[in-house]
Amino acid sequence: MDRLLARVLRVDLTRKRSWVEERPDLFEKGLGGAGVAIELLHELCPKDADPLGPENPIVLAVGPLNPLFPLASKAVAMFKSPHTGNLGESHCGGRVALALRLAGFGALVIQGRSEVPVYLSIHRGRVNFRDARALWGLSSSLTVGRVLREIEPGAGARTILRIGRAGERLVTYATVVAETYRHFGRLGLGAVFGSKNLKALVISGMGTVPIPDPPRYQKLYRELWERATRSELMRKYHDLGTAQNIRPLHQLGALPVRNLLATRYPAEPRFTGERLAEEFLGRRLACSACPVACIHLAILREPHPQEPYFYKTTFVSYDHEPLYALGSLLGMERAEDVLKLIDAVEVFGMDAITTGVVLAWATEAFLRGLVTERETGGLKPEWGRAEVYLEMIRRIAQREGEFYAVLGRGVRAAAERYGGEEFALHFGGNEMPGYHTGPGALLTYLSGSRHSHLDSAGYALDQEALARGEKLTPAELAQRLFQEEARRQVLSSLVVCFFARGIYDLPTCSAALGTLGVPRSPEELEALGVRILRRKYAFKTREGFRLEELPIPKRALEAPTPAGPVEEGFLREALAELRRLLEGEDGLA
Amino acid sequence: MPKRLAVVDSGRCVDCLLCALACSRRFGEGGLARSAIAVRSVGGVENGFVVIVCRACPDPPCAASCPVGAITKATVGVRVLPDRCIGCRTCVLSCPFGAVHWDEENNKPVICVHCGLCASFCPHGVIALEEVGGG
């Protein structure tokens, strides 16, 4: 194994000190990424820690394949989530993984709290604490990026991570923006940065990774490159990006519309991947080491309100999830309006999915009279009204007044305070992703360790089952989801993008590791995946999570899926089986 | 006909860095330390990229600038003689494109040898080998 990968860079913001620890033990056992991050989190995060206190560690980790193989392009963040109160885990592409690995580290741990706003500048393996008082309070996360791009070295081989105003104000679903247009999006890493007075983090890396078996490595690299560039799935992600999902989900009646009061529009919405590509697509981007370039930037050209022939041109990165959450879930009609909302959450640094679900809840609560103009501060939320939503996003980021301060903690908090929990679309405290495909999707949201659709991809299982006319029993479904989530722990330890899951089966992962001098059989990797997943579940349980007590929003059960309505009993039975699998035979790991 | 590596259309570049990573694999290693090609954004990724690599000047200033004769003109581009190089970085300053890259680990220049390996991994047709014509 690469000796440098086992180095963990530790930073203490309270004492403004940094040091390096050699942890080959962790990397031998967990490989990297999620497998190492969860162990560091168990070690360094005290039980019942305040997620916004100095004791909550931020762990960033990369794995042995970054950036040595195609699509080994992701980095993993772990922390205690200020949003759900248990496991915070988020993955990010961009240049994060390349920069951290080539800076000569396998992981970075940030602890403590600075008394003044700072940013970290890490070049040639050295940590510098820089004054960020002048950057604090800037209205846009994009400006922070622009400033750091100019004053920091390492162009071409660096990552620039920063928070926006939502992170400073501790919105529990604030993001960390990377490069621009990539994010540690979910579960509130931005708020953890904010709580530490940490505005940004710049890391550059231009180092070498030794390869023990170059000929075998070169050969496998070429093979995987060919598979990646020629596969059909990859072509789709390149052409339309993840936005390709809008059209088929809408046709299927699985696209949540107006807070899941419906699952399709009377006619196809104007923000499908196809229409956006034809009318707005301006540029495609890739994460480092990925040939696919799934990042799609729309060009939004807006006329100046007063002056003729004067335009403002904005690039907006769109994906399926923001298009769902800030589009269909809010009943938006115009593509331009959806792009404006996506731009707003980028500017303030807020998770797009959670923001959309929060606004959808607020709209329904307002229409039902649970909240009035007194709470909303004179605003009248209404499906499809972009200008009202833009102002609401601004007030949430500012935590302006009690109502918006509560909305800044998500729909679980909002429903606890104002009612309407039956239509508060959250699972374990995390807001619903954009697939209402059937029981598989709902089970993934409930049981996935991050409550993310990507944890075990139940939405894909639902669609396969539907296409085959197959009906899985609760136990079968639970087993399939458990296996999938366990397998994904291997990918997120290497760290390979989940979009490449079709290319990186376990024998391929094993072969890739072999060329790097990390011999692991496919069976060992399979067992490792299960172990990591159980360690994550153990952390959640330690912090008070109870799978068997999770509320299931009534709306999600009432709104029919393509497979019909989902029975709560079915889900509870599957959850009991999942709990059995997650706890393992020997009890909690 | 000899061939040189040419930036055919930087407008198609998506910043994947597969070219730079391929360049390091020439030496049987991973990373970027000895890459002779780099990609940088033009003031932010939304504005596109420049690909920074030797263009094989017919009369290369890097070779002319070297005080110890460690850079010599080749059929296409130049060759670095590392044993002669004293690591003064004069060549770096001489190149208006910034295409003389620097190997920080060994303190020597890295200049593209126009082998074309990077082009074979560019997924989007940004770079390619092209025949060197009469001028």
C-alpha cells in the first residue's frame, strides 16, 4: 500500500496547530474513504457530542484508487450531522479527492473552533491558518471562490471548499461548495464548518503515487477507461446528465409534484434533461479522473429590469435532484424559474433537496392555514411562484425571524413547531429525494445510513421489479437493499463514483487494488462492505437512532407509486428484517 | 512525418485531467508530479479551460535560455538532459505559455516529448497528434 495514503493530517482550530499521524492500521482495515472515516468518527466524536460544538470532528477521506483509475473521483466527509443528530456522511467530486491524495494524505481531520473566522490553506503538505474575517458575511459563496482563486496558489491541482451565508448562520442543511457547482451537499457539513468559524479550505496537491506493478496497472487502466467511455450508461450521463431522469420518472408517474400531492404534471414539464440540453446547456464539466463529464451547466440569460439590451448571464449547474426539489416539488412551470432557484441555493450554500422540501412543506402549510402571513412575514407562498421562493430562500439563509429560523432546521423541526407532520416529507430527519417509485425507494430513504436515495438505490430496484412484473416480499427487498448498501461501502472506500457501479464489480475492484499492491479478494471486499455498513449503523444507534421507531410520512404512503400505494405494514416488516441484518448475528459492531 | 501534440479545441475540454494523469503513467507512476501537460480554468470553471503543453516551437526559447545547455532541440520539441540541469528555472521563465512544468520532487523541468499518450486518453477530442508540416 502507498505509504502516503496512511497519513492523517490533523488540524486543531482552537489551538491553531496541525500535525500528521501515521495510521496504516486504519487503512489496512478499512482501505480508505468511508471505511476509514467511520473509524475516525467513532474514535474522535464523543458520544452525544453537540454537532455544532468544537468536539464534533470533520473527517475528509480518500481511498487507494483516487485518482488512479477512471471515475475514482470522489472524496468522503464524515461528521455528526446537525440536521439528523446522527451520522453525517456526504460525498463530493470536483477536485477534492485528487488534491487531498496528491497532497500526500489519506485523510484530513479538523477539530476545535477558532475564535475568529479563518480559512485553511494547505500547500506542499503544510497547513496555514489564514484570517477569514473579511470573507465572513459575503453575500455569495461564488464570490468567496473567486477571491480565493486569485490569492491562493496551486491553480490546476487544488480544491477550494467554502461555505456560504447559510453555513455561517448554522442552517442545519448548509452545504460546503467545492470548486463551484460540486458540493458536500447533504446533512449539514456547511453548518459544522460555520460552527467552527471555518469559512473555507484550500488544498493543493501535485505529488506522486508509486505504482508497484506498472504494466498490469497500465493494462487495467486502459481496459476500464474503454469500458467507461463506451458504456451506454456513461453516454447518457455525458449527454443529458442526471437530468435525463426527469422524463422517464414523469412518464412513470414517479416524479414528486407539489409536495407529493401528485406524481406528474398534466403535460411534461419544461425542465426535462432533453429540453434543458437543447435550450440552456452551455458547458459540461468533469470531476478529476472522470471521463464522463456529467456536470451540466445551463446558461441563464436574464434581461436587466430597467435598461434595454443589458443582460446578466449566469451559469447554473443542474441535476435531477435540484430539478425535482426546486422544480416539480414546488409545482414550477418555467425552466428559467427553476434555474434561478438552483442558483440561489448555490449562492447561499444550502442543500437543494432539503431546501425544496422545506419550501414545499411551507407552501402546503400556508395553503392549509397552519401558518399565516404573520409567520411568513407577509409572503404568500404559492405553487410555481419563483419570486416568493427566492425571497424565502434568502430569509432562511439569514435565519430571519422565528419562522425562517425554524425552516432553517428542516421539515421535521417545522412540523414539530407548526404541525402538518403528515405531509412533512422527511425520513429519519432528512428530506425526501426525487423518486417516488415504490417500496424500495421508501425503504432506502428510511434505512439508508445517510437517508439518501444513493445509499441502496431502492428506486432502481422498484423500476426493475416493475419492468419484470416482479413482486418482492418484504424480506427479499430488505436483503437486496442490504446487499446493495454493503457493496456500495466498498466503492465509497476506494473511492469510486456510484455512477460507475456497473463497471466496478467486486472482482474488478479486487484487480484494481491488486495492481496497487493492496491484495484483497472479492470475498474479503464483500465482507468489508458489510462491516463498514454495520459500523455506520452502530454510530447511528450510539447517537440515539432507532430504525424501528422511524415515523413514515403519511403523504408518502397515500401518494400512489407506479406499483400502487405502499402499505405501512410492508415497510415495517422490511425494516425489521433490515434491522436484523444491520445488527448482525453478534449484535452491534 | 514527425508528429507533435496539438491542442485541437480547448473549447471541448471538461477539466477531467485524464491527459495529465496519463502523462504521469508514462513513468509508471500515478499523480501529477512529472506531468508535462496541465489544465487550468480561465478564471473559473464556467469560463472554460486552457491546456498548457509544449507546442514544439521551431526555435524554442527554453533551449536558447538554458545557461548550461541542458535543453536541446529535437526533431519535434526539445529534450531535457537532466544530468546537466542545475535546476535554475530560467527555462520556466522563458516559455510564454508556461509549458515548462516543474518536477518539485527532483527539481528539474518537465517538457512534453510529444509521444501522444495523453491524446489517446482524452475522451472529448481536445488534444491530438498532428503532423508537423513545413512550418
